[in-house]
Amino acid sequence: MVPLNAAFAVPGALDTPTGGYAYARAVLARLPAHGVDVAHVALPGSFPHPRETDLVETVRLLSGVPAEAALLVDGLAYGAIPPAAIDALARPVVALCHHPLGLEAGLSPERAAALIETERAALSRAVRVVVTSPATAATLVADFGVPRARIVVAEPGTDPAPRAVGAPAGAPTALLAVGAISPRKGFDLLVAALARLTDRDWRLTLVGPVDRDPATVAALRAQIAAAGLEGRVTLTGALDEAARDAAYAGADVFVSSSLYEGYGMVLAEALARGLPLVASTGGAAADTVPDAAALKVPPGDVDALEAALARILDDLALRRRLADAAWAAGRALPTWDDATARIAAALRDSLETTR
């Protein structure tokens, strides 16, 4: 295989503890094994709401990538770059789209519409678009006009993990939710549902960064306090790998109340550990989690979430059946080498289109 030079442009700090950044770190680490000598280009961290000065700096950085190198741009930045700036690069670009930026919860209607319009125009200029799920591919074809032939599906990899052991005998049922506290993750819906189930014996651990959206974090803490759940709901903040693994290992049930997922890497992590799930079906989440492994609920439906949680808390045999199905599904999840191989091929194809 002829070696290929490439650059992968990602906004913000690469060690940010979210699924999108974990994807970028994994791909950057593995591309050399697939014949791609890749350089990381650190873009300004204000995306997807960049300042004008940051857009100027972004164009400068991307213009500095050698012409013979393939260029991959993370969608957190790419979808917010004005099309004129992409045109000014005068080179083929591969876009990585985790999920459309305008579908993020908590945006004003005006900002959501502006992001959708900018991303539609930006994606029309990409020679290849890497997405993390078939569901996102379908959305880009149907709603953003991206030709299916330009799309490459590279689902995130999931590292093998030991099966969860759960809480000690006699302890409350240990519920686990993982994700940055933001409107899209719907943790307020989860707390609202659990506030109706205080007659059951449970504890919820919510693992994830608390610095992404301070207003949402403050509102969630206030909601927990108002419901009298401060002794039953723990917000850990971001955890290192060992502590995060321990949280999975000690869980009995994994819960996702997200309104939308481009894939749902934490769902796959739960499957890899054989955890039964209660999961909303927004975006690609419905496909990431097999029906046999989860009680599925419509996104945003507190009543359905409450009913599913009550069922799984009350029925140990159900939890065990779902856990066995999750463990089996976890053995068949894609690997990071699978994803990286697809991205390496997309990068090679992007240069072929100009020859």
C-alpha cells in the first residue's frame, strides 16, 4: 500500500471527554496502521458557534495543509464553516459528520435553521462525507441532499470489556447514565421520570462533563433538589478511564434518555459490558441497541420512560434476559480498526477524485 499523507482537523481540546472526541482520538491513533501518516490540526474551540476571528484562523490553518495531503475535517467545525471559506480552500475535503449540528437540542429556532443551511451548503462541497451510523447517512441524503455515493459509514469501534457485576446483594438497584450534561441528553426527563418512582429502591449515577452547558447543569441540580433526590442521584462529572470502567462494572441498568444520537457510543459501551438498557430511540440510538437488549421509549416521552424504568426495576428476570442479549450483542460490535479502515479508504478516494 502506498503511504498517504493526511491531516485531521478537530476543534477544541482533543482530550475533551465526549464521544465525538473519543472517536477522533481513536482514529488519529490508528490511521498510521492503515497506511496514513496523519497530522492533527487543532482548530479554535468555539465551534459550532465560531467568532469571526476564529473563522479566519480556521481558514488559515486549513490552507496550511500541504496540497498533496488528504484533508479530513470534524463535523463540529465543518458544518459551521461558511461555504465561501470552503471554496477558498480550493481542494478536496472529507467531512466527518457525527450528527447534523442544527439538530442539537437547546438551540433557538433561528440558530438551528442557520446551522442547517450552513451545513447543507458545506456538505455539498465535500467529496466524501464520513458518518457514524446508517441513520445519519439516511438523514443526510433525505434532508441535506448529500448523494448516497459520497457517504461512507464508519461506525465507532467499541473496546472489549468485562461483563458488569452490578451492585452488591441487598443494595439499591444501580442505574447508570453517561454523557455530557446538555439539553440533547435529556437528563431532565430522566430525573422527572425517577421522581415518580421514589417508592422503588434505586440509585442513579450520572457520569459526564458538567462544564459544557453551565445553565443546563444548574437547572438539573435544582430539579434534583426540588424533587428531594439529592441522596439518590449523583453527578460525578467527567471520570478517568479507570473510574468510568468501575461505574459500568457496578451498574445494574444503563439508562439513556437522549433526544437524539448520531450513533450513541455509550450505548455500545453498555452493550459491551452486558448491561440491560432503558433507551430512547432518537436518531441512530434505535439501531445501535438491539430490541432484545433494551426497553425502548420514544425520545422526550417522560410517561413512557417512567413506565419502562418501573418495569425494569420491578422485574429481575427481565433484567437478566435483557442483560444476556446485551452481552451477546456486545461481542459483535464494530472495532476501531473497522472504522479506521473505512476512513483511510475515504481519504484515498478523496485524492483520486482530483486526478
